[in-house]
Amino acid sequence: MNKKQTCTFEWVPDRSSKIPIYRQIIHFISTQIQSGAWEVGSQLPSQRDLAAKLGVNRSTITTVMDELAADGIIESNFKGGTRIISNTWALLLSEMSIWNRYVNLGSFKSNHAMIQAINRLEFTPGILRLGTGELDPTLFPTELWKKSLKSLENIPSLNYLEASGLYQLRCAIVNHVKKFGIIATPDQVLITSGSLQALQLLSVCILSADSVVYTEAPTYLRSLQIFQSAGIRLESIPMDEEGILHHRIPISAKSTKILYTNPTNHNPTGITMSNRRRKALFEYCAVNRIPIVEDGAYEELYFDEQSQLPIKQMDQNGDIIYLGTVSKTLSPGLRIGWVIASEPIINRLGDVKMQMDYGASSVSQWIMTEFLNSGMYELHLERIRAEMKNRRDHAVRVIRQYLGDQVSFRTPAGGFYIWMRFNKKIPLLKLFEEAVKAGVLLNPGDIYDDAPTNALRISYSYLSGRDFEEAVMRLSDIIKKWT
Amino acid sequence: MNKKQTCTFEWVPDRSSKIPIYRQIIHFISTQIQSGAWEVGSQLPSQRDLAAKLGVNRSTITTVMDELAADGIIESNFKGGTRIISNTWALLLSEMSIWNRYVNLGSFKSNHAMIQAINRLEFTPGILRLGTGELDPTLFPTELWKKSLKSLENIPSLNYLEASGLYQLRCAIVNHVKKFGIIATPDQVLITSGSLQALQLLSVCILSADSVVYTEAPTYLRSLQIFQSAGIRLESIPMDEEGILHHRIPISAKSTKILYTNPTNHNPTGITMSNRRRKALFEYCAVNRIPIVEDGAYEELYFDEQSQLPIKQMDQNGDIIYLGTVSKTLSPGLRIGWVIASEPIINRLGDVKMQMDYGASSVSQWIMTEFLNSGMYELHLERIRAEMKNRRDHAVRVIRQYLGDQVSFRTPAGGFYIWMRFNKKIPLLKLFEEAVKAGVLLNPGDIYDDAPTNALRISYSYLSGRDFEEAVMRLSDIIKKWT
């Protein structure tokens, strides 16, 4: 193919047509390329020459070139020349789709490439998911579930609900959270489609592009783009074994800052904030007027006793926004979460929820009401706690056995996760790839932090004991080359 | 109360404290006010005097004043003086809540005041909802519903699903839309939490702050803030009885523009675009490269025969994004909608959905799969079409009888709505208020347009025939004073 070949033509736009001139020119050039008359690699005439030859303004030609370049048909080189880089009609049809240039136009960021890969690979048959933050599907309470369905037989209809969600469910949640010291009225509860929707609502309702969210380092929040997509900055605050180091949170008069914390069975480190630290953090934030969003996703997944109550329980003024969910305890597929906050906040979030998607499915809300009111949820929680405790013990034994001298970790007192740091520097991306080849899916620590972690988030919630052991064995084999 | 009284004090900040100086000053002033030492209405010393007396910088005082003003404690007057305007401790506790200033900070706009009022009033017991865009709850197919629940008894678990939704449901939707000429693969389908979530995803994925959305005038879209909150401009394109006047859509090289259209049983006018107009619109948009979002929410609610197929059915290149939902045909509470588009679009929307809320409830997705695959959905649709046709006939008779010479309207061939214009100018807001007093909830036309409409969106879908007649009778009584 002669790359120096220049495209020639004898054609001018039809000035009597209703089709705009620039559009006619684009159509003409596309057709020339599609038909093969103009080959890939050949040079287009200069913009000046094109304008003169077609009898149009330079600005019209600029519009044409911009559009063809945006569609990936032509490319400008550093010398100012323009070259055809694509010709297949299939390409013109698909990639030149009208939507082509729109796909990434919006403000919402794509997931990290690593997270996209994890989301995709999770559906690989047989892959061992060693970092997945979900309950093992075999722990789904089939018998209780069937019982709960009976409650659906007699529901009157499934029309739109109030902005804050099914009243009966809000009452059931008020009763439920009382068990761990949170006092609220049904008007202070908003049902969301999982906690994720609660975060999404916060990002567009009460935070703005110049807001700062302080949060633990590492944090689950880093693995999402919700806040970042709204232009909100995340700032990492270090943790010790008692939780976030509150005195490291910067004090300033800048008013649009909040603290997002996940104090109990923290994702991904497994740390539970001590009572002493909770009190100090609460006071520090009150004095410095830093509003708190407390994520209680793993609140009730303690293994021995519930020695830490939520920070929200100290809050007399409605200054803490508390997030709850059943995604980690019962089923993420129900898409049921809740926000507990003061009424102005609930009303604002509810109003926006009504405009976005009307929130959670009524079916899910009725089922969850039944689960809570019948005592089935409490019964199920007890089983899950016992099961997770066994799995944690097993996981700790297995990791000590196969990776003992190569890693350091704390034994979590609840939740799903072991934050496993490698004692020697390990190339995490390489490790991820090798593990996938060996049929093991990992959650590298770096997706939860803005600094290198040299750690993995290990989850004992998803795999059976045998599969967990198998996965750790394979991991230990891969690690050998670096240790 | 002596408004000229000036606050005096003998106090200085503690420079050895860890609490920032400005925070100490705010606390001091708040306490003075709370204790009654400084009264509401009294003047604070000038900022200069305060700074000197407290031994701090002017900028520190500015910070203090800004914060107290933001919390509604003080107010500056036009002469530069500062006055205490609030003192109750209750206020300090609730309205001075840490979150107070955050409530409306976010980018997402509040609903129109009118829509907020409608959303609230809908839950008034006994109110007759003459404009509600929902099916009458008594039409909920209780028997079919119970049958569909059987399918839930044996689902394996309810964990997170793939980004695009339950595979079985996507296959069922592919089969279903084939009936009206849309050819798609399961990979070209995304399940959303209602069509509203689809719009929300479009607003943050493929449109940006400088995008323009062309749409019918009037349009349901105006009653939402989804696009406007993302900084996207809506531009109204007039309609005639055949639908949107496509040649009125501006042509420009500006690439970030789309057309949103609801061609079949349009909300709120009830107009169905003619086949001739569909073809012309499709060609106009193809030539001018205006991507189309086609909302098919009322697609299957035709009364006589389905004489118009979706515009999407002409689309060979994946250039049209098609939105479907069961909210208007079966149940809005299921929160099931779908997007049919080319794979790059589906992947992009799915990726963001995973970050926002993971989408629709799995329970709802399994139920809907059963409804579609068993033929129950088709059966239910037939019943709803017959019922709506009867209700439309009845509604037309009732309106003619009670409001005959005072209004003009077209008889819709499907859907839920009659767009009822008053022949004389009526003050719609006043009408809305009087109607509420008379126990009738209206949807004034102006919430669907940026120009005055002098119309109401009347819906025959929600009220029984008797209630509909009662509501129209009351409306006709209220109208009398203006006609």
C-alpha cells in the first residue's frame, strides 16, 4: 500500500440540498473510503486545498475533519497531514456508530481496569474467588426464604411507594437497630437499593465538587468511583489496630468535608475500632464540626460478642448518617439497604431517590419486612456468625500452614476479611495474572488504597473450607518464585 | 427586646488547647446565645473590634461569622452590622446540626415544588388521583402473581449478578421484544431498576455538562431533574398530531446532542407518532447524526392493534438506545426496566451501574423471567389493554359530559393519558390548590413544559370508573368560577 498516495476527486456539495454541507462532505469521504476508492494509509489533501476544491469555508473542513477523526476514520500526523486509518465497512457501521464518541463522554468514571477484570472474571466457571466480599451461596437460607415468600402472596399490589420506602419495613428496621443502641423514628429511615445507592445519593445530594471525604487507608471506598466521579476528593487517614487515627484528620474552616468510616469489621482490613477510639473520634469530629457517615455493613457479623456499639449510638443531635444493609448478612441480590439520619437529610435523599430510580424493589422490601418481623433474620444472623467464625478459624490455620512465614496479618474478630501483607515485596499485578491462570481470583490490596499496599484482601466468606485451602495452596505455589 | 443592645464579654481563646481558635470562638458565642447572656436581636461588636478584643486575626473572625451565618445564628445587615437572629437551644441542636449546610450542597436538584407536593399528597387517604401515571392497584394480577412466586422457591441463591443483569431475564426480554420487530442479543440488553435508572445512567455515562437533549414539548422528562442536575440542557421541539416535528430539531456540528422521544402513547399528550413520521425522523437523525433514545414505556398499551412498531426496529446499526419497562404494564414496584443498545453502550452503562447500586433486585428479576417465559405477562397485557380501552372510552364520555364545552382534547389510541386543554385561560396553580381542597389531586400540564400549557394531564389508569367520574364532577364545579 502506497502511504504517500493522495486522494483525488471530482465532486462538490449540493447547495440546494437540505442536508448540511459539512454532513454531505463527511458522507462523500466515508463513501470514498468504504468503496475502496480511497485506500487506508493514503493522504487526504490539506484542509486549505480541500476547502478551495469544494468551495467551502476552512471552518467547514475543520468540522468534517474533527468528526472523522473522532470516529477513528482519519488521523492527523505531527507534520499537519491527514491520513486515512480505517476503511472496513463493518468498522464504519459499528465503530462509526452515532454513539461512538458518546460512550465515555459522561462524568461518571469507568471502574478501575482491575475491578472491571475482577467483575468479569468472577463469572468464569470454576474459578476460586479468594477475595470476594459475598457470602457463600450455599449459606442462603432456603427454608427461611420459602417461608418468607408466603408473605408475598397476600400483598395488595406493587405500586410506587413513598419516597423513603415501605413504612412497614422502616418500622421493622427501627426495631432492629434498637438492639445495638440506635434510637430512630421511621421518618429518620430511608430504604435504598443497597448501601451503594446510599453513597451515590450522598455524592449528589450533600457533597459537591469541592468537597473532601476523609476515610480510612485502605478503604473499600477507593474501589468505587462514586465520589471521584462527582469531583469529590478522597483523603486517606491512616489506621492503627484500634481504627482510624482521628487526630490525623486535618482541621480547617473549609466546611464541605465529611468523614466516611467503616468502624466495625472494616473492609478490607478487618479492624474493629475500639470503644475508646470511637469516643475520641466522635468528640474530635463534634468539636471540629466534621460530619460523619458511618458504614455499618458488617455491624452484626461479630464472632464472640458485640462489644462495640455503633458510633451513631452516641449521637444525640442527628449528626451521624448511618448506613445499614443486608447485602453482607443475607443477600446482596435483595438490594436492600437503609440510611438512618435526621429528617432534613432523609427528605433530601428521598426526594432525589424518587427522581433517580424510586429505590428498592417493593418485592424485596416486603420480603425483608417479613424476615425482620418474624425473627427469621435474627435466627439467620446467628447461624451466619457461627459459620463465619468457623471459617475464620479455618482460614487462619490454612494461611499459617501454607504461607506462614511469608505473610503478616491480624486475626479479625468478625466480618469477612483478612488483610494479608506479604513480608517481601511482591509484584501484585503479576501475582493477580498468574493466579488467574491458576484458577484463583484475587483482590489485590492496591485497589483499596492510593499508596502501594503489598497486601491482598483475603475473604473467607465465599469459598468452602476445602476450596479456600485449595486456593491458598495454589497461591503459595505462585508466591514461591518471589520469595 | 432592645435591638440596639450590644454584646459584651470578658473572654479570650485558650491558645494552649488543641481545639482550633475559630472553633473555640464559635463555641463561646453559641454558648452565650444559648444561655441567654446575649439576646436575640442584639448587635455583635464589629469584626474589627472582635478581632482586637480576642487577640486574633480578622480572617479568623470572618471564618467564625461565616459559619454562624451559615447556621442561621447571626445575620449581617446592609450597614455592615451583625445581629443575633436565633437563640433557642432546640434550634442550635437541630438546625445547627453539623449537616445543616450540607443538605442542599450537592449537584442534584430538588424536585419541582409542585412535584414534591404531588408525591406527598398521593399518600393522603381518600384523595382522588386524577393524573397519576400508574395502574389501578386493583388491576394487580394476584392469581398470576401467586403462580410466579413458585419460581422463587427453587432459586439457588441471591448473590450479586452480572453487570447487565440476570442472563435468563435478558434472554426472555430478547424473545419478548422480537414480537414488535426489535432484534437483539442478550449482550445488547441491560436490566435497570426501572426506566428511570436508565435515564440516570445515560445522564452520567454518555452525556456531559454541555450536552443538549432535544425532546417533545410537552414531555414527561421536564418533570424530572435527572438531566438538568447533570448540567444537560433540555430543548423543546413542538409536536403535531403525528408526533414530534423532526425538521424543527436544530442541525449543528455540535456533537453532544441527542433526541429523547417517547413516540408511542406519549406521556403526557397520548399522541402516537405516525409511521410516516417515524421514518422521516429516523432518516433525519441518521443524516444529521443525532443519536436517538427511544422510550417505549407505553409501547404495548395500544387498544386496537399495534399499528406502529418502535423506531428501534428500523435501526440496523445500533444507533438507537431503546428503553423498556414493566412499570406501566405490570408493576412499578418490581423496579424492572431494560435498555437495548449496542454492546459498547451496554458495557459502559453496566460498568457504572455496578458502581452505583448494582441495579435491580434479583428477586424481581427472577419473578419477571417467570412472567415472561410462562406466557403470563402476555396474558396479563391482553387484560390490561382491554381494561384500559374501556376506561378510556368511559373517561372520554365523562369529560364530554361534565367539561364538554370548556376543554379540548384528542382521544388517545393507547396508554394512560388524556391531554386536556382548557379553552379559556385557567390559573393552574390555583386550580391545583382548590382541587386538593376538594379531595382531587391533579397533574398540571406546566410540570411537563417550559411554556404555559393551560392543560392538565388526565389519567384514566388509576381511578375506577366511578371515582374518575366523581373527580371530574368536582373538577367541573371548581372550574365554574373561571368559565
